[in-house]
Amino acid sequence: MLNAIFDRRSIRAYSDEPIDNETLTYLLRCAINAPTAHYQQPWYFAAVTNKAILDELDADFHRVYKNGRPMSNKPVTPDYKLFFNAPAVIFAYVSPSENPFSRLDCAMAMENVVLAATELGLGSLVNGYSIFMLKEHPDLNEKYKKLLQVPEGYEPVITAAIGKRKSALPDARPRDESKFKIID
């Protein structure tokens, strides 16, 4: 697993090869084995391989953000794909509660997913743009909660595209080691 921490990259080009249900089940088991405050397990995950649903979500994204992606305002060109044609996307939802750590729990669960995917030789991309769309457009949130069979009371947190890389692993970007210190 240590290699996966250093080898994981944000992959933006995937092969068409599908991800089988056994692999997805393994990744979801990795998710639910993440630490969780007070053992609340506040999450719900939906792994989507249905291309029609992913294409529909992409089309809704293009319609809603035709003037630029949220936060970055980078253009949404006609060839931009929200999940870069990944054959599987895992959606993470959280049940809001009095526990202030529920979103952190969910983030750690998704970290487990992308590290496990790396360990299996798969690529991944953690993506928040779809979550911006779902949070900003309650009608779309309800639409996709129904399509993804999300239980009542859950809110979207993050997504991760999963698939086989089309090309070699990109080089790691430099990390700023001035951002940590050891205090003796």
C-alpha cells in the first residue's frame, strides 16, 4: 500500500475496458473499512458503470456550466468529459448528523478507494465538479439520487472515476516539503 500512496495520480484518459463487479465490490469494501468517528459509518456509496447515466450526468453538467466550470471558471468545451470516459464512477454520499466528522469519514473512505484502485493497477480521479452541480441544483440532485438509488437524507460529497489508464503513469508533480515540520 505504501507504493500506492506515492504512485497514485489523477488520471484523465481511460481505456474502454469495463471494471467488473468483483473489482468494484472490493473497492467498495475498502471504502467502508475506513476509519469512522464513533463507528457511525455515515456514508453511502454508489458505483456506476451504466454509460447512459454517466453520459446523462455529463450532458447536464455541460448544460448547467456552459459558461465555465465551478470555482475555476475554466471553459467547458464540447469535448470536455466530466469523468474523462472512465468506465466506472463511485459516488460518495454522507448522512448529515450531529457528528462533525462525517464528511472527513467519507473523505478517508474515498482515499481508501483510490489507493486500492492504484494497488490494483487502475487509474482514478477524485472529482468534485459533479458534486457542485448536485448541490447547486436540487432538481438534478433529486434526479440522480433516484437513479443511483441513494437512501433518503443523504447528501453528495465526492466522486472518483475509476478505470484502466490509456497510457503510462504520469510523472509525480513536485510536493512542497516546507509544508511539514517535525517537532522534537
